[in-house]
Amino acid sequence: MDATFEGYRRPDGRVGVRNYVAVIPTSVAAAAVATATADEVGAWARATPHQLGTSQPDAARRQTERVLVGIGQNPNVGAALVVELGTEDIDAEDVADRVAADGTAAETLTIREAGGTEAALDEGETRLHRLNDEVKRARREEADVAELVFGVECGGSDATSGIAANPGVGAACDRLVEAGGTACFSETPEFIGAEHILADRCVDEETRERLLDRVDARESMAELMGVDLRGAQPTPGNQEGGLTTIEEKSLGAISKGGTTPVRGIVDYAETLPVGGGLVLMDTPGYDVESVVGKVAGGAQVVAFTTGRGSTTGNPIAPVIKVTGNPQTWERMSNNIDVNAGTVFDGESIDSVGERVYETLVDVANGRRTESERRRLEEFAINEIQPEELTAEADA
Amino acid sequence: MSAPTAPTAAERTFQGVRRPDGAIGVRDNVLVLPSVICSHIVADRIAANVEGAVSTPHDHGCAQLGADNDQTWRTFLSLAANPNVAGTVVVGLGCEEIQSEDVAEALQSRGVPVRELSIQGVGGTDECVRRGVEFASELAAARSDEAATAGLGDLTLGLVSSDLDATTREVADPLVGEVARAVVDAGGRVVVAGNERVTAHPAAARAATVGDARDSLADLLDRHDGHPPRASGVGRAARDRSFEDATRSWGGLDVSAVVPYGDPVGIDEGLALVDAPSRFAEATTGLAAAGANVVLHATGDGVLTGHPLVPVVKVTGDEGTVAALPNDIDVDATAADADDVLDRLVDVANGRECCAEAHGLTEFAITRVGPSM
Amino acid sequence: MKGRVLDDTLLLLSDDDTVGTAVDDLEAGTALDYDGRSVTLAEDVPFGHKVALEPLAAGDEVRKYGEIIGTATQSVERGEWVHTHNCESTRGRGDQAATGGETA
């Protein structure tokens, strides 16, 4: 098995598996222009529209900025155009400067200065073509798999997730970690009930404490809302698929990260270390927001296990869909990349893990996933809600 | 403030669509409603392929708890009942919290023409787009050709001022306020967003609110107690100004109803407050859910996007904004009077595109009241 | 996969478990051998869902993966389907916190 792939070496030394021009709106007011310009020019332009406001409380705004900058700095991005209306709290120049700090080419487009919608669409397209002229000159070079930051997610889970798909992806994570790479999983509410297992694997006390702290914070959000977690965790789909409690879901979920020691836990959208082994990220279980957090942290490729058949992808990082449910594979193979349901026919977990790993390397080398082929690219940023800010203040 | 003198209300008529419940729509769209973020791309593709269909892509529908989940649910149902909507295709993924089947069932029992499908139910995104296009086309074809003559009294005018800049407070809002009075005088309804104004000035808000609405206002204040406003800039400005200063767009009208975000308004005429933050996309969705068939958006900044369900007429009192965004602003409040705005509203109600409809860029969002799980 | 399959019907992930997972849609009346004892399904159980391998009293722990996944909310017979109607979580119980009940 090759331990290398062909990737795009960026100025900061990290390697991308795609070569996009990212079109990043600073707020919901600029999102439609960002999307329209990207759609107009071609598949090499990837917009990251979101619904966050033109003015947010400080803590929420800082998190939004961190995500926007992280996306611009993801190694799959060769250049970034940051789009703003011009009157938002988040300043496009500021975001562009922060993106450019790692050597990524970053420019801004201010709709007000461009002269309005039509004018901004025109100018946006011109600027994107120019940025792409630079970006498409990048040549791929051989890179070690150790340079991969592999994000792992589970969504639309059912009982097969913890039995087949997650252990299979976990086996691939073990291989990557062994080869010197980084594997990252998140979805903190889906540690509830299994956190003691992860805690035991933490390499130091600080990581262990941080982990338990974060799980506690997520669990108390349910208390905050005065409701039990059910319906949100597990979801109706989870329950139809046989998952009864959050504990059961979590015990099955954590296996997607493999069996190696937990080297650290980072915040939502915080930069993930290259060559960092197994690292957790504190995110909601909410899939689209969770994947975005990892991609903003620098993950170049994501594997997403699904029992029920989630079809979501991401604009910046290719998402590999893996199912352990034979029925889902049969019905929805157009939207799935790897069938782990073969485990029920006797294929070993290690063998599935091998196939997932091979797919990871293939995708890193340029093979498009089903969600890429269909341009299924969901994007949403986790917004810290006023209730959470109040709870933090009270804590 | 004097009421506009000519043309008279009787002369301001337009051709609208009469819905089964008697409400008048000024647009006649099939709504393709994704019940969750995971199906929004499919919903967009369905709508793009059917003449007369619009989609409402959003970031929610899953991983929400309690009141937060409930708010998204209620918003979906109310949007499908908006008078500008001819029928609804609900598109789900299948495993999410807000199930498309449940949404469709609830709509059916309310008499809304509806179809439903889910990505997992039909076996993938390709098939879902194909069948969704069939459903949306069916609903589009079932629309009646019949126009109904309507007037200002048939308007449910939605108002959102997404900032409280000096020009908004001093120029745009007062103009909007005159328009609001005219609509109410003609027997119409006005629904306003912008809860920051009342949470900043509870006593003044109570004084402006009449009858049973006072209880609803108390509920609203309760809900926000201890929570900072979502639109922090407007929140600060509302606190720094007087209630009167911050609510000139309400035209000095009494608040006759106060509704939670996502709920329809119950009164037949007068002014109602919707518990929505002053973030344009979220506010306009809240106004549409409340029953607005056209929206007047006062914006000093020049937020230029429209909304898939209601025509949004942009008003600014900021000359810099008028100069910077000449093709995105419908009304220059430094030069227009209430008659001009009323004429424009009637024009738009009659089918003329507002600026946002001309460029076609829309934004749709639902207000969250809890964390993602 | 981890664990062992009993009579082609139920996956037992750990020997400590009190439930097995159906590896196919199973019909009521299906019998299987569980370490010398016979377990008969009291009802239809869908693929991926759980079956009690031991009788449980209300309040007893339910174990899968060798860990606690919840508690029985009523008494459960050997061979009964185990799911949200008779098993609940002890975690994320904001509803209990709201009423002053116990949380994990």
C-alpha cells in the first residue's frame, strides 16, 4: 500500500488534496452574492454561505471569524475571496489578512464599494477568474500520508454504525495514525455515556480533564433547555434504526476514531495539528456544523459514516460516505462511497478498514466522492447562542 | 402625521390571488420546503427546475431541543400557510428530528395543498430531485388563473428595520411609519419585527400595547429575560435611544397583538409585533410566517437580498447607501413621500418586480432559541 | 465484527451484555441458544434492534458493548424486544433536572 499521495504543497508547508478558490462571505448579508459568483464561474470556486448575522455578541462573532479564517487557510484552498456587504461587524480586510498570514492569497470584495448586487456579481466573477489564474498553476507533488488530517463524522446513525461502519473507519484511523497522520473526530454529545473510555485513553491529565469538562458542558445544555436529549440525541432516524439511548449511540460512535491514545482535544474550528495522532474536537453532534468545524481546523478529507443514509458533503473537503447497513447500501449506493455492510456477511473489520484507508488515499489523489460528483456541499457555522453565553457567565 | 391625500385608497387597487381562507396573495409560488439542512440542496434543485417554484434553504431541522425545535416546526407550518404560497412540497432527508412526513400531515390537516418526499424514502438524491420536480410541477399546474381585485386593506405589510442608524431613525422609519398608518387606515394589517425595542424599554412598550396583547407582551419579555439580543448592534442602539425614537416605523400605532416567532397573526387589522430579532433574513421569515404578503425593509446599510416568499421593498434614508447601491434600493427616503411608497407597494403587489426580485438573490433563515446538540 | 453471533440471529458484542442485536429482521417465535439456555423471541424484532438475553426488573441496567447503555423502565422478559418503550437513558436528562429529579 502506497504511503504517499499527490497533493498541492502550500506556502505554510501543509498539503491540500484539492485546489479551490474559496468564496467566503463574512455574514448572511453577503452570502447570496458569494454563492452566485462561485456558481457562475465554475466548480473550482467554492462558496461557504452561512446564516450568521451582521452583528453578533463578541464570543459568537469570534467563533464565526475563527471558522472563516480556518476555511481560508485549509490546504485545499489555493486562494480566497472574502465578501462583505461593508457594514458588518466582521471586517473582510481583517479576515483576509488573517487568512494571508499563512501565505494563502486572499482578497476582499465589498458589495457597497462595488456599487450594488449586479456590480458586485460582475466584479466578483472577474476577481475569481484572476485568482484562479494563479491557483491553477499549482502543481501537485508527492506527499506522505502523514500529512493528512483525516476528519471523521457519523450521521444518520443506526445500530450498524457502531457494529460495522464506525469500527471500519476506526481501523483506517489507526492505520493513518500509525503512519504518522492525524485523525480527528468530534460531536461531543456523542461522547456522553462513553466518555470514560475516551478519558482512559487520554495521554495526559490536562486532556482528560478538558474532555470531561466539555462533555459536561454539552450535557448541561439539555438541562438548560429543561428537556431530555431524546429527539435531538438520539434522533428519530437513530431510534428507528435501533439506537435506544445516547449512551448506546456514543459507545458505537467513538469507535470511528480507532483505538489509539487521545493526544488532545481542541475547540470548535481550532487548528488541528499535522502529524498529531488522534485528536478530538469539541463540536455539537449536528453534522453539518461539526464537519465544518473540522474542515476549518484543517482537515483535508472527511469520512462520514451513516446507517440511515445521510447525503451531505462539504464545499472545501471531499466527504467519503461509508455505510454499514446493507439495506442502505442497496437503496442509496448513488450517494455512498464505501459499503461496510459486508461485515454482516463475514468480512472482517480490518478488511473494511483497509478499504476505507485505500479510499482515503485514492480521494486524496484526486478521485471524486459521490457527494463531490453531485456537488452536495452543505455548510453551516455553529453559532454560540445567547442562552449558552448566559450559562457560561452563570457557571 | 397627515394621511396621504391622493390617489384615494379606493383607487389603489391591484390584482392578487385569493386563497381559500380569504387572504390575498401578491405572489403565487409553489414552496419547496426542506425540512432539514441536509435536504436543502435537493430542494433548491427541485425549485430551480420548476417555473413558479421557490425554495427556502436553511441551516436547521435537526439537533435542536425543546423550544428551539418547536420554533422551527411552527415556522415551517406558518410559512406554508402564507398567502403568497400556492402549495408546498416538503422535502426531508428521513432521519432528522423534524420529519417531513409530520410536517406534510400537519399541513394537510390545515387544508394546504401539499406533497411530501424524503431522500432516504425514495432512495437517494438523484431520485428525490426527479420526483420532487414532478410534485412541484403538479402543484404549479394546479394554480388558478383567476385574479382577485384587492386594495391596501388586503395587505399584510411586514416591516423590518435591520439597523437603527441615524438615517434609519430620522428619515426612513418615519416615512415607513406614515405608510403603516395609511395601510391600517385602509383596513389592512401591519406586522413588525424587532424585539430589541421592547426588551430595551418594557414600560414604554407596555404603554403602547393594548388589550390582551399586554399578556402576550409579558410572555415575550419573559422569554428574553436575561438573554442578550441576537442582533447586538440594534440591541445597543435601542437601549441608547428612547422607545419612541426606536419605533418610528410603527407610525405611532397601538400594538394590538404580540406573537411568538413562527406564529401567524390573529388580528384582522391594526399593528402586530412579531417576536423576531432585527436580522433581515430571520426577521422577514418571521414576518412571512406571521402572514405578511409584502415587506418594507428600512436599511441604512443597504442589505440587498430579498426573500423567497415575499417581495421586499428596500427603503433607505442614507444618501451614501443610495449612491453606493443605486439598483438595489427601491425607495430613497430622503426624496420620497408616503404616496410614492404606497404607489410602489401597489405596483409590486400588482406584479412589478422590486429591486431584489430583479437580481433574484434571496436569503432565508429561521431564528434559533437554543444551542445545536 | 467484534463479538459473536448466536445461531445466526443475535450479535453478542460482549459476554457481559444483557442484550443481543438482531442481525436480520427476526420473527416472533425464533429460538436461539444462548450458552446452553434457550431464548425465544416474544415478538418481531427489526434488523439492528435489541433482544433481552436475561430477564430485567424495572431499574436494572441494560448492557451492550460491555457497558451500561440505559436502564429498564419496566420488567422485561428474556426474549423481549428492548427499545425506547422499556429502556431509557440516564444521561442528558434535562427533563429530570427541570423537575428536580436525579441526573447522572
